[in-house]
Amino acid sequence: MRNHRFFSLAALNEAIHALLVELNDRPLRSWGRSRRDLFEELDRPALTPLPDEPYQYAEWKRCRVNLDYHIEIAKHYYSVPHNLVRQEVETRVTQKTVEIFLRGKRVASHLRSTLQHRPTTIAEHMPSSHRRYRDWTHERIRSEAAKVGPDAETLIDVILRSRPHPEQGFRSAVGILGLVKRYGQERVDAACARALLLNARSYKSVAAILKNGTDRTAPPAEEAPILFHANIRGRTYYN
């Protein structure tokens, strides 16, 4: 075939197939029979059926369960039962799945995700204190916070980002949104502004601000400190 030119892989494969048929049907000198005859007599009867599913390449990795009951695989977080916190587990990672084992027993299985820095969480893996918020999503929480006001949106975003695992901030975020029913959007947004000023990132802080009414008072003005130093002349020097 060295003198032939092919302009597609399909054309090349077709030419190779024709030559392969001829080769397999050609009698072997030492055997007096063709490769095809020997295959039908010796090899085919010994063959077993192929597996029902194609072989999948898998990698094994040891991981330690974080305090948020998730493990990290390729910058994505997968949940395990929360009672396995701090324990070392083994993971079997394929192109499509992530399986998690503890001492040879599979404890969790997930479809593999390519979204980085995001969690895949099964509700049954969550402790009861977290499970009550499973119907809330990041998008829903941020959308509801935006309706309250810009400061509420900022504070709740800070709360979600400051936790090792975003779901751990759901309780505070949903609690702050629940204060709207009692105090109204305007006061809750003002309380969130005061909490941001105080660097307070919790539901309890916002609730205390509303309860004490400090959201209705202006924050204390910060006066510039007066500095005294031998090298500072002061404004009187120029008068």
C-alpha cells in the first residue's frame, strides 16, 4: 500500500480490511491451512462472552473526611454519611462515578461532577440540623437576599463564602431571611449593614441588632486619630 494515497481514515480502513481478509484466508506453509480455519477450529470454541458492560478505567485514592462530611476529588466535594467525619476512606474514581469505601464496604456513590469548588450532597448524609435546609439552594438564598436589599445580599454572600462548606451557612442565611416577616425588609437590610460594619457574620448578630433597635441609629462616626511626633510640624507651623 506504500504507493497508494488515501484522503480519509475511512478509505484507508476499507483498503486494510480487504487485504486482511485475503491474508486470513491464505494457507500457511507450515500448516497447510489458513489462519481463519485454525481460528474456527481452535480459538472460537474457547472464547467466552464479552462482559455486559465495557471496562472502565478507575483510579483509587485515599481521602480524609472533612468536618463538613465531604471529601475532595479534583476540586469537587462529595458527601459521605456525617458520622464518618475525620475518618480515612478509599475512593474509586472513574470517568462517570465516584465510589467511597470504608474498610472495603461502600458507604457512598455519586455521579462525577466537573464543577470545581461546588458540592454534591446526598440529603441522607446530612445531620438533622442541616437536613431541614435541603430545599434551599445557593441560587434561591441569594435571590431572596437580593429582594431584601443590597446589604442583606452582601452579608449573606459573606456568610456562605466564609464557611468551609457553603451548606454550613444555610442556617444563618435562612434565619436572617426569616426576620423579614417580623421586622420588614428595610430594617433587616439596615441591620445587615450594621452587622457588616461590626464584622458580625451570624444570624444572632443581626437578630440582636434588630431587637435592640440599633439598626435605626446612625453608626458612630470614626474620628481621625491625632498624632504627635517630633517630625510632624502641624498646621500651626504654616500660619
